[in-house]
Amino acid sequence: MIKGIISSKNQVTIPLEVRSALRLKVGDQLEWNIVGQSVTVARAKPDIEAALREAQTPQNIQALQDWTGGDTLRFLREMRDGDPLEQDQ
């Protein structure tokens, strides 16, 4: 079991093991799901429609590439077929 400590500012540092398992990087969003007395944390699914709207101009194509980790087609296939992180478990 991985543990964390709540700081005086009510903040928790995400342990390295969790960041690695979820492939988190700075700026990623998380989803918190409360069920009874338990909480699960998952990487939030990105808003594909917003990214595609932003990428409709040539100057924003690089932003889309950056947002998808440089492989837009692979990213869209993963979103269509499901999260590979969920399939690995």
C-alpha cells in the first residue's frame, strides 16, 4: 500500500509509484471518484473535441502534436478503442 500525508495546506504529493503507473506529467488532470469511504484516482480523459477545435489552424497543429505526445493518430486510436492503461490491468 502506498501512503501519502496531507500538508497544512491540504495538499498531497502524488507518490512516484502512482505518477509512474498512471504515466502522469506536469499539467495532467486527475479524476477523483468517491465511493463510500474509499477514493480512486485516475488520469482524466482529455477533451478531444476542444483540442480538435483549437487545431483547425496551421499554427495550432504543433499544439495538438504536443498535447497528444507527438503521435496524434495513435492517441486518437487509443481514445476510440479504450484506454490501454485500463486494458493492461
